[in-house]
Amino acid sequence: MREITYASAIKEAMVQEMRIDKDVFILGEDIGIYGGSFGVTNGMIEEFGPERVRNTPISESAISGCAVGVAMMGMRPILEIQFSDFVMIAMDNIVNQAAKMRYMFGGKTQVPMVVRLPSGSGLGFAAQHSQSLEAWMAHVPGLIVVQPSNPYDAKGLMKTAIHNNNPVIFFEQKGLYNTKADVPEEEYKIPLGVAEVKKEGTDLTVVATGIMVNRTLEAAEELEKDGNSIEVIDPRTLVPLDIKTIIESVKKTNRALVVYEAVERGGYGAEIASLIGESEAFDFLDEPVSRLGGIATPIPYNPKLEKAAVPQVEDIVKKVKSMMNK
Amino acid sequence: MAEKLLLPKMGASMEEGTIDNWLVDEGEKVEAGDPVVEVQTDKITIEVEAENDGILLKKLYDPGDIVPVQQVIAFIGEEGENVDDIMEDVGEEVSGEESKSENIESIFNKKLETGASSGDKVDTISIRRTPIARRLAEENDVSLEEVSGSGPLGRIQKRDIENYFKTSQKKITPLAQKMATDFQVDTSTIAGSGTHGKIIKDDIISTNRPNISERLTAKRVDFKGMRKIIAQRISDSFYSAPHVTLNSEVDMTECVTLRKKLLSVIEELESVRLSYNEIIVKATAFALRNNPNINISLKDEKEIVYHPDVNIGIAVAVPDGLVVPVLRNVDEKGLGTLAKEAKAIAKKAMDGSLTSDEMQGSTFSISNLGMYAIDGFTPIINQPNAAILGVGRIQKKSVIVDDEVAVRSMMALSLSFDHRIIDGAPAAQFLTDLKDVLENPYKLMV
């Protein structure tokens, strides 16, 4: 099988869908000739032309408002917000309009759109371009929230997102764009609400999201050397969330840690931790359910401080060891 | 206000009783008239009844404690009522007598001890443990109190429970362990049925190993109640009074004739059948009247009491024991009355309905084993009597009468007497007189 990057996997999914369905198109800032800030849409304008790969003014409000409108009229827009931090400007369209239309019109309309949000820290973009805001989105009923951690999942989930008739918020961790993995060229989809056990283990379950899945897998290898067997679960979609797989895992390992890049306080990992605590897994816990997230600070520009603000591999190792009482 | 339950005075001579068995537990409801406790007096077991409705709040004595009459033994009142204040009153009431106040003090101490220990009792819910540890402990009947925690702040973790399984010996009672060793039973294969899965005796027995049940059939009965009282009285008498037993054979032929003649007369008069026992009792009373130095008691090792009345105790076998009801003023009563009275007290003895008074006041006792194949024995004196007559069976024997062999109805008498206060000669005289009157029963008419 061929190896492609996370960015290419997302592009491939969009390209394949656009070839099949004329209603699917993309819009965003500098996504045409420039290929988008992270090069995800590179070459798409050549294949599909400026009608279906639409460069927009620098206005997330305009992009999102346009997308909601055309979606309601039957198109299936994929909009790229250059940095997920800018989604605030599109918030009214996404939260007040897109998320609610289907419900408020009693199902007579729907908003089949995908909002691509390059998110996260680690690339030196400083406080206004490095946030992880998935909890904001997951809080709003009517939005589907997806957070793939690898190229294979990114392609499969993008296809599912395009096919879904509801607004889907698609978080792409910027640091993952250049990660490579085996991705089949042919058609496949990954269903919403199905978590994946990335690594089986017996001593502790780590539920990690986004780029933290990769860091946790690395940490697990490190921990294995000391005889700690870590099970790593990637929920892949935050809304809907596959809590069942998580609960079964915790019942087996008796310990649960949730690792996420977003600020620990009020992050989506807190939601996962609560669900574990309230579940039947409670009677199997041998440790308090714990979280490991970013510290509550705007992401610093200084690379060392930036690294210190979000969980790194060694932080995960340390946290797991403390939970193992070692 | 809680009511006091007193130890009743059941007989004129009753001074104390032994708490035998509480029939009601503390906190249980009682109604007026319900038996609350069994008390052993020196003669019988009585049931003390509640005089009012309520809850048994407090027992002041344990089984085996000896309590003076009129002493408070329990409180009955309303649920939740505090008896501490009343207990103090009780303490004051008896403070005059040192031994009793000591008793109360010990009760208070006991109360304090139990109070303290219940406060110290570990509340298993408050033991720091993880949910999985609690779950495992519950599923495996492990008491968390017995597991030490290795987690933060001594929290019991899953691994602590697992270690406990590994290290803890299978729980077994010492008796069951001994049996398991004796009969080579592998205890690791047995599920214990005791608390927390402890292996108990019955678990070993249920393995049905050959010989186990055979060797375990010895019945064990608590040494208490009537048996203990009898034992105490018998050994007190036997070890304090030097016993001498005189034997004599009596020709009962005339008595046999007499009984035959009186049988129908008394039956018509009193509706009871005259037995030899009553004739012997009557003859004994006659002989005692003529030998007042036998009808005596040694009181407190200080004085010898010569009794004006002839009251004869009759040993009656009852299930699992022996009682000695008393026939009073036997010398003054006719055979008809005696027969009637003897049958009545024997029946009451068998029913267990004798009162304490009916078993007190004897001056001499008779133990009649004539219904068995017994010719003579050494009866033990029924204290405070000074002597006891043992009666054997009546049997036809060939004896020499007027230098000729004749068939006569013969009976053995055995007289045990307390040699401290009766010498051999007077005792022999008494037995000789008795033999004489039995061989010539018409002398009773004199």
C-alpha cells in the first residue's frame, strides 16, 4: 500500500467526492493557486476550476454565511478556515444557524457542510493561531465534531463528513499534516461514533484525542519498558462519542487517563472523564479518573514555552507512572 | 420511665438465685406476663415474668451470675429510653453492701468497655479503598478491615486485595483445622460456610470422610441448670459429711399382707393405690419419733437442730435429674392421706410444677430403688438432713424362721448417716427400730 500524508489524505477524500458529486465544492482563503495555508488544496483548482474551488475574501463570516446558505439550498460545501482560531468570526453562522436549522424547520431543511479547522500548537504560530477549540464546538447540539489523528482516519472520516447531512466540524491538527501512513486509494469510510483501540494493554487506559494519540502511543512504548501495559483509545469522533468502547477498556484495566491538547480546564477530555466516572466502569476503578491537558495559558511564541504548555510524550509517561503508583 | 425487673423471692428460705438463661434479648419487645429470664433457685428453675409491657432495655446480669432476691436484674421501658440514670439509683441502693456495689461497679465497667469498643469498631464504609478493591472484596467475602492498603493515604488498591488472596491462609477455625489434620482432609478444596468463608467443623464433617461422623458422635451438654445444682449439692454433702452406711434385711411379709388388706380400703377412700413406699415412709416416721436424735440437722456447723416435726423428703427421679419433694408431719398422718399426698407430689415432680416450698423443710429423706433389681446401696445424705434411708427391692427368699426354712418377702434397707452428728449406735438403734416396726406393722397403731 502507498504511504501518503495526512494533508494528502484529506485532499484525496475531497477530490474523490468532488469527482463523483457535482454538488460538493470547496471554499476558503487562498485555497486556489496558493493551495491553502498548509497546502491541503494544492492542485485542486487545476482539476475543478475556480467555480468549485472558490477563493474567498478574508472574511470567515462571509465564508461561513455563504456555506450555510448554499448548503440549505442543496449544495455540499467544504469550507476551510485558515486557522481554527478564526472560527470565532464564523461562530454565529455555525452555532446559531448551521447547528439549528434542521431542528427549527422540523427537518424541512438541512445543512450538509464540512468546516475544516486546522488547529493546535507546536509550529510556532503563537497564541492567536495555535488553539484547540473542539470543546466549544462539541458543546453545541446539532454539530458533529471529528478529530482524526492519522492519515487513514482523516481520509475515511472526511468522506463520511461530506456524506453527512449535518454540519460537521473537522479538526485537523497542523502538526499532523506531514505525518505519513498507509492509506488505500480506493473508496472507504469510517463511521461516526466508533472509537479505535490503537494499542491493547492491561494496566491503564489512555483516551487520547488528535495529535495526543500519537504522543500517547510513543509514551506507551516507553512505559512498556518498565512493564506497564497501556491501552490507547482514539475516539476519532468527539460527537458522537463511542463511550462504550472506553468503558469496556476501563473495566479491563481499572485505570483511566484522558489526554488532550486543549486547555485541561473545561476541555472535552473532562467530558470523557465524567462519562467514565458516571458509568458502570466506576466499580472497576482502582484510581481516580484523571486528565492530562494543556495548561491554562495562551500558547506562548517561545518554542520551549510553547512545548511546555501542552502535554508532551514525557508528560504522559510521568502522569501514567504516578497513576500506577510508581 | 423504665420499670425495674426484680429477682422475686419464690420461697420462704430463698435468699438468692442464679441467672440461668435470658429468654429475651436487649431491645426486644415484651408484654406483661411474658417470661423474661429463667432463674435457678437452690431447688428449682423459675421463670421471671415481665410486669409491664415494653422493651427490655438492659440486662444487668449474665447467665451464671448469682443475684440476691429483690435485686434489680433488668429494666423494661420504652424504646430508646436511657437507663443510665436509673442504673445510678440502683448503684446507690446497694452501695451499703460492699459486695453488691462491687457487682454494680463491674457492670458499669463492662458497660463502659462495650461502649468504647463499639465506638472503635471500624466502619468498613469509611475505609479508604478504590471502587474495584471494594468490589473485589465484596465478591470474595474479604473484610476490608483485614487488608492493608498500599495506595496514597493507605488506600486499598486492587493489587492489595490480590496480594491478600495470595498471602492469606484459608480461614479455618482451630477445631476444623485439627479435624482436617486428623482426618487428612485437604482444606483447600473446601468452601467454608462460616463468616467470611471461614471453614468450620461442619464443613469438615460434610466431606463425609469415613470415620469422621463416627468419631464425632459424643454428645456434649452444657453443665448447668438442674444438673449443676444437683452436682453441687451432692458433692457438698458427700465431701462435708462423713457418710457411714448401715445395711439391714427386713422381713416384709407382714407389710405385704397389710398392704393387700388396705389396698381396696384406701382406694375407695382416696382413689389412690397404696404402695409399699407409703408404708415405709410411715414406719420411718414412727421410728424417727422414737429416735429424735436421728431427726436432726447441723446448722452452719454451729448448732445441732432437733426438729419437732417429722418431714420426710422423697427422692423422685425426673427426666435428666432428681428432685426431693417433702411430705410433712408424716407421723401425724394416716396411710390414706399419705398415699394421696405422695402420689400428688410425685406427679407434680414429674410435671416440673413443684414449688420451691414443696421442696424445702425435710428432716429426713428416703431414696427408694425398690422398683429396680437393687438390694442395697449407699445413699448420699440430702443436706441439711443428718441421715437418709435407701430402700431396696422386696424379694421372696428362704429364711430361717423358728429354726425352720421358710419363704418370706425380704427387703434390704441402707441407712447413710452423717457421722459428725450421729454416732454408730444410735443409727443402728434407729435402723433396728425401723426393721422392727416394718416386721410388725401393727405397732404403727400404738
